Amino acid sequence: MTVIGYARTRASEDTAAIRAELTAAGCTAIYCDERIPVRAEQPQLDHALTALPAGGTLVVCRLIHIGRSLEHLAELLICLDHRGIRLRALHEQLDTVEHGELFRQITQGLIDARNVWRSESTREGLAAAVAAGRKIGRQPGPPLLTQEQDELARQLRDNGVPLAEVAELISVSRAKLYRAWPTAAAPTTGEDSAP
């Protein structure tokens, strides 16, 4: 049976000690992403997963070495399970052969709970903001056109000046005029169409 070790080490960790621990656990090959941030891609993990055949075992010293997040860890567990690969985490004394289904249920439960907490926290934060008199959502920005630009543009347009020329004369884009006048009908000529 193929036993492969994997580690993602941080600057504070002793890579040699981690490799020695994985070797002592019976790993015949060890892949290591050294000193990379927690959320970074893990190219050596991809290589380890490619090298593992069905029925093989992936060994990590700690679960934190394999998952970038709880969601990533849950997805990885599902992927390993579908491929018939066993996961052992030495420090947590976890073995998916013995605890796999229970661990998957707990992990999914934690993800679901965190999503509920985030939703509740968001709702509570919005309610507190409303109670404090703050406006919720995107606040309107400054007007698209100054009062002078708007008046001049309307006069030009009423006098039959094409929108492209109106925009050029008041130094704004045609798109800006369309946003400023959302109820105005779009011109039918190619000359006046917005970019």
C-alpha cells in the first residue's frame, strides 16, 4: 500500500522535524510546501494527490497542514473518500478509516454553523446600523452632471443637436448622459448610440 506524507510548513515550523515524523509514520514519499501562507495554493499537495492510487494513505502531521480553510478541508475529505484514499492526521490521532464518516459530519456541521453565525451577525449588524440612524446600502454619489451641464445639455438636445455632439460640447461621455437621463429614449441612429 502506498503511504505518502504531506506538509505545508510555516516559518516557525521545523521542516526537518516534520519530515522525520512523517518518515517515522511509514511514508515512502513526502511532499512539502515550505513556508507558504495559509491561504496560498499548495502545488506539492496537488503532486501528492496525483501520486496517490486508490487504497493509498495520505499522512499529515496536523490537519492545519493540509486544509487552507474548513471548506477546503471538507472538500478534500470528500475527494479522498471518493478516490478510496485514507487520511491520517498524526497529532489529532485522526484516521478516516476509523473516524471518517463522523469527521465528515462534524466538519460539515461546523461549516453550516459558521454560515448561520455569519448570517445572524450580518442581520444584527444591519439592525444596529439602522437603529443608530445610518443608511444601509450603497450611498448615492455626486450628481453625474452639474446643474449648468444639465441645463445646457437639455437646451442643446431640445434644439435637435445629436447626443454625441451634446456630450462633446459639455465635456462628458454619452454613457454619462444616458445615466443622467435614464428616462430619455435611446437614439435610433448609429451616430448617437452609446459606446
